[in-house]
Amino acid sequence: MKEKLTVVKVGGAVVEAEEQLLRLLVDFSAVPGRKVLVHGGGRKATKIAERLGITTKMVGGRRITDADMLEVVTMVYGGLVNKQLVARLQSVGVNAVGLTGADADVIRSHRRPVTDGVDYGFVGDVDCADGAALSQLIEAGMTPVVAPLTHDGHGSILNTNADTIASETAKALSGRYDVTLIYAFEKAGVLTDADDESTLIPVITRADFERYKADGTVSGGMLPKIENALAAVSAGVTRVIITRADAIDGLHGSVIVDH
């Protein structure tokens, strides 16, 4: 019987909200068994870029990462946000270790090709994640805290979607552990009305998702989140839940199932 492991992905909005973040980290420390934290930080990167006089360009909710922006996200994701989270986790009794995908060759990717005429710049699409390397850290009693940065094996860091990082990490570890993947953000889960938390959808199948996508019930940043969730369950991750950051006990939110 496989040992249980929980991968929690926390979004940038929660990272920016002091009270929400503190609650999440305390709750994360109470999650039983092995665990991994994956974080975003896009809002912080946008603020730091603005201070440096670097314009943030977005297309369809995705950040264009030119050479200047790559420096910003590397500093913010791999440095500022990652190390703040590691230090805070140590304060609540979690022996955390901060990583980017380049560290220990944990997550390798390739630069995204020009898509529909859009050059996303130094953005990575994941090729592989190394579950063996991650499990070595986990079995040594450490909790990986993974920043949304990968590398291409040729010396370049690449900015990579944090939801994808979480999905790929969960998939890579599912051969060794009974993995639950939790996407924690500022809403109760997937809602039919984004302003009304009573409209939570408790279970979403692949067929449901296609229908919600077609009729516009699900849109924007929730689309890639659910796509990553479905990819995870179809690859052997036991459970995937999208929920609010103060409800990561596995009992709340929207459960994503393959069929």
C-alpha cells in the first residue's frame, strides 16, 4: 500500500494576502503525511516589474516573458516568494526546502513555440518531472517548495505555469505515493457564478468540463487549472480538488474526476 502524499498549489493572490497565507501555511503544516507545496507569485512579479520600469504584457491571461521579465520572475519566484515561504514554513514546524525546476533537474521543459502568432518569449512547456529526485528529498524528511520556474537543459530558465508545475509534480510522484493534488486559491472551488460561493460545483467530470467550457460556465484562468487537474487524474493521481485556501483538508471544494 502506497504512503499518502499531498501536493498543494497556492495561487499568487493568496501569497499576496498576509492573513490568508498565514492560515494556509498553518493548515499545510497540519496536513498528515508527506507533502509538497507549489506556489505562484504573478501579482508580486507584476508589482516588482512596475517598480523597475518593466511593462507587463499579458495575452489571454498568460504573461509574455521577454528577457527583462525573465529576470524579474526568476528573482521573484525563485528568490523572494520561494524563500519567504520556506522561512515561514520552518516557523510552523515544516522542514521545507525551496526549489526551481532547474534544481536537481527536477522539472525540464522546452520553450513554447509561437502560437497563433503570439511569441510568449521565455515560457516553458514541461517535458518531464523527476519523481525520483523529489522523493529523495521527501524521504529525507524535507518538504519541497517548488517555484514556477523550469529549465531547458541548455542553460536557460523558463517561466512556467504554476498549475502545470503542480500537476506535473503530482503525476511524477504518483508512481511512488498515493497522491492528492489540491489547488488552493481565493474561491470555494469551481463556481457557476464567480460571485456566489453557493454555486459551487462539487464534482466535475471530463464531460462536464467540456460542456462548461462550451457554454462559458468555466472560462479564463479556470480553464487551464481544470485541464491540468484532468491530466493529473488521468495519469494516476488519486484525487484532485480545487478549493479555497482555508479549506485544504480534502473535505471541501470541487473534486475533479476523469469520468
